[in-house]
Amino acid sequence: MTFAVTGRKRRIYGVDFSAAKDAGRKIWVTEAVAEAGMLTVLKSYPISDIVVNNSKELQACLSALCDLIISNKHSVFGMDLSFSLPQKLMSGKDWYSFLSDFPHMYHSADEFRKAMQIMGGKTELKRLTDVEVKAPFSIYNLWVYKQTYYGIRDVIRPLVISGKAYTVPMQEAQEDKPWLIEICPASTLKSEDLYIGYKGRAEKKRQNRKYILDEMLHKGITVPEKLREKIINNKDGDALDSFIAAYATFRSLGKLDDVIENLPEIYLQEGYTFF
């Protein structure tokens, strides 16, 4: 399959993932379409907007995210979420076996982090792709281990095991199913020389969100004014992160073929971050 051809027909979703207790407020989704080399943003919303009774509870939100992915077969989802672990921490398993066994190996997020610390030693290990894209944290760092645990256990695993979605590059994607790719908003901003502090209530942070968004709009992206204000005014920066995820996905579609054709084997086990 040629990704560059089939990718043009796909709706684009940028997902800023979270495993917070109030995930309904923290997980944001940006929907967009690509046409003639341009990206048009259609919607940006917290996941609670599509959860029954607008619940912000974690499991309800993760279930709603899975349903969103499954119901959009001709789409590609760029997700701010690690799909795998450093090779050294996978106990010699291939990626699919690791994914299949994951909930049986680690019964809680805290148990997962402790096991990673024991296996990894004093230094928090990073995947090769984390090092290359200058990701801020190891996938089991204190700030992100719950995100890694719940994302793999409750989103990536059920979608992959059921055959309802395909992860790239670990799997050969199918044209009639949604694709999942891993992205990192921080790495995307670094590549654009826009990596400045933008999360928080302070007016300076709001101005930084405005600056980042306005700079990115020069790159062939259209955002309705009302939606632009919504993204800028989201103080935690989650709306902006989902927008950046959508942009990273958009610009990655055209190079999926070249990237995948030249990837060393380790990326098929550890995963690859598109940015």
C-alpha cells in the first residue's frame, strides 16, 4: 500500500492524551481535513464532549476515545502517547506479544513504573526514537508513566488485538481501518523553533499560545476565528497540543512511505515518533 496516496483521503485527528482522573477535561481532540496541500481544522474539543453525560472519569473517556477511533475507519490519528517501551524493558518479546501480555504483566500503573525502574536501573531509559526527537521524558517518568500505562492497556492494546485499528510502523496498515501514529507536540515545536512555555493561566502564557498558533497558521493551515480563540484560551494548553498533533500528522502523511521503507528493525519493536 502507498501511504502517500491513500493518506490524502483520510480525515486527520490530533489527540492530546492524558490519564488524569479528570481525563474528560485533559484529553483534547482536533479534527481536520487535508486537501491540495492545505490543512483545514474543523473542530477542537475535550473528550468529555463525546462521552455519555459528559463524564470526565478516566475509563469512560478512554472508552469514548476508542469508539471515536473505531467509528472513523478512513482516518489517521496522531496520538501524543507512547506505543511501546525501550527494547531492554520488553523482556525479549516482539511488539505484538508485548502488547498482548501487557495487562497480565503489570496490574497497575504503579506496578508498571516500579518494574521499569527495577529493570532499567538508576537511569530512566529512553527509546531510540525518544532520543532522536528530543522527547522531554522517559516513557515511565513520574510525569508520564500513567499516560503510558493506560494508553497502552486501554487504547492501543484493545484496538490492535481486535484488529479495529493499525499502528504505524509496527503493523502493515489496512486501507479500510483507522491508522494510529505516535507524535510528540514538544518535538514538533522544537523542529519549528517554537518551543516556548505556553501552559498556564498567566497572560504571558496566553500570548505564547497565540504566538505559536499564529506562526503555525503560516504553514498552510486554516482555522476558523472562533475555534482559534477557543484553542488560545484553553489555559492548560491541551487544545493547542491537539492542534499541533493534527499538524504533525498532516505533515507526516506525505513521508510515511519513505520513513517506513528505511526504518531499522528496532523501530518496529520500540515504536517511532512522527513529528
